[in-house]
Amino acid sequence: MHRQLGAHVPDWVPPAAAHYLAHTEGGLTIRELARHAGCHASTVLRQIRRIENRRDDRLVDEALRHLGMSLFPDDRRHSDKDSTPMTIQTPEREFPEDEQTLRSESLRILRRLSESGAILAVAADMEKAVVMRDGPAGSTRTAVVSRNVAQAMALKGWIACDAPGRVSRYAITAAGRTALADMVEPAQGPGFAEAQTPFADRHRLWDERVIGGDDGTRRRIRYNAAESPLTALARRRDRNGKPFLGCELVAAGERLREDFELAQMGPRVAQNWDRFLTGADRGNFGRAGQGGQGSGAARERVAAALRALGPGLGDVALRCCCYLEGLETAEKRMGWSARSGKIVLRIALQRLRAHYDRRGPGDSLIG
């Protein structure tokens, strides 16, 4: 894509953003962009819509605006259909020249943002962005970064705004943690033992939550939020800007998984998968059965929840909440159309929450 638009487009600009700029600022049609990229026109259309939806982010909007102004000057912007494709000029704004430069300038900032309680503060009238970290003695400034580098990081999806305003607060994303792991890994040096930790950290997203104990006390624990597919859906927003999965729906799914783990069903279900997913046989976990060494009460709670959900809803809840299958994998195995699993899963979690509301609060026995 960059090669067709011009040699001066920085290689760190995502292809979707390059398509968006070429269409909105350069006047190239979606079909022409699709021919250049070797993909279907609907793919380019989805990319353009996705970038357009991100323009509510201050840094993303500034990055696109400055790139559009520098790469597509006003006198060259919307050319006639019969004219030859325009040549993109050299950007006037001091963005990072290439991907390697951006990574070297972003490494220090991503390290700081990966610390607990760290955010990137961006004010409307400031040329710099500041990394702040909350501590016992109050907020502390830990790093300063140029605004254009922060704009590039936001456009890459490494940081995202979680509190917009006159002073917007940005946090590191899962993509940013993955990029940080890629930047740090070459510096670890050869050796199997040294490579284990950064490889594992690429699949972890640490978070904290408060749980209650049997004695009535409450304590804070640290857990891997990227382990459950529900967490990824909870971070997504619907068309109204609300979380796709509310906290109460995620809690219902985690409660089902907790009972599933307490019942120690994993190995047994893996050996009798088809029978467990059959509506007529679901819930038949006799104590005389093979591998029935788990908690009988937890087994009965899982069976009651799956019976309340019924075939279909119970299957997707079991796969995504208990077996931690991704939505794409569940859709393929269930024979559903693409992108339909998240809707069915949300319906299942809503019915699961209603089931648990009727049964009353449960005890948090894990953690």
C-alpha cells in the first residue's frame, strides 16, 4: 500500500490508516485502493470505517490530520478522475522517520506505562505528553515524550484513551504490551532460560481485583486478565460507547468457570466431550462415573446452570467461559456464521446472570 501511495509515507503508519488517508484526503476510490492492496473492496471499507470511528481519540485525530496535511497538500488533494495518481510529498511534521525510530523512541515510554498505576497525560495546549504514576506519596512524573511520538503510538494502537477531557489520560493496551515484548526480547540475549519470561509475558495482561474471604475480610489479588475471552469482550464498546459486556455479565461467566474448576471436570469432559455437549445428557454426572473426584456440589451447580441455559447457549458458555476457547474457534466448531458468537455469548451470560440471581449470591472459593 505504501509503495503505491508514495515513497515518503512512514512505514510505521498502519495500512488501514494509509487507506483512510488516501481515500479521505487523496480522493482515491475504495475499489482502486483494493486493487492496489490486492484485497476485496469490503476489506478496505471496513478499515476506513474503523479508522473513522477512532477519530474521537484526540491523538489519533491529530496524527491523521497532520499526516493528511503534510502528505496531501491542499492544491494536490482531490485530483480529477482522469488525472494520474498524485505523488505524496514529504511530511513537514517531525514524525518518526521509520518503524525502527518509532520503536526506539517508544520503548522508554511503554516501559513506564507498563508499571502499575501509570498513565500518559496529554493536555490540549501542551507540546509534550507526560507519564504519571500514582504512588503512596501522590502522583509522580516518570517520563516525558514528544507529542508527535505519542500521536504515532496512539495511531498504532499501543495506547488508548480511557479518560478523555481537557487533560486526556492514556493507558497501555494489549497491543502495546506485545510491542514492548518484541522490543525487549532482542535485548535479552541468547539462552532458553532468559527467553522464557518475555515469551510468556506477551500473553499476559495483569490486572487487580478485590475478593472477599471466609472471615469477612477483603483483599486485593493480581491475576492475568488476558486469560479469559470474556475480558477481551469486556474491553470492547458497543455503538453507544458502553462496554459490550458489563461487569455483572463477566462476573456470571467467572462464577460458572469457578464452579467448573472446583468440580474438576476438565480432564473428564475432554474425554467425553460429545456427551457433555448433548442437551439430553447434559448434567448427568453420577458419582459412580469415571473421574468423579471433584466437588459434588460444584458439579451440580454447573449442571443446573447449563440446564437453565439450554442447548446452544449452554454450549457457547461452556466453551468460552470454562474451556477458554476463542470466539472464532467456537463459531467454527458450532457451525455458526462469523461474528455471531459474541451476540450469542452475551445472551447466554444474561440468562446465566438471571439464573444466579434466582439462586442468590455464591461464595468466592478461588483466589
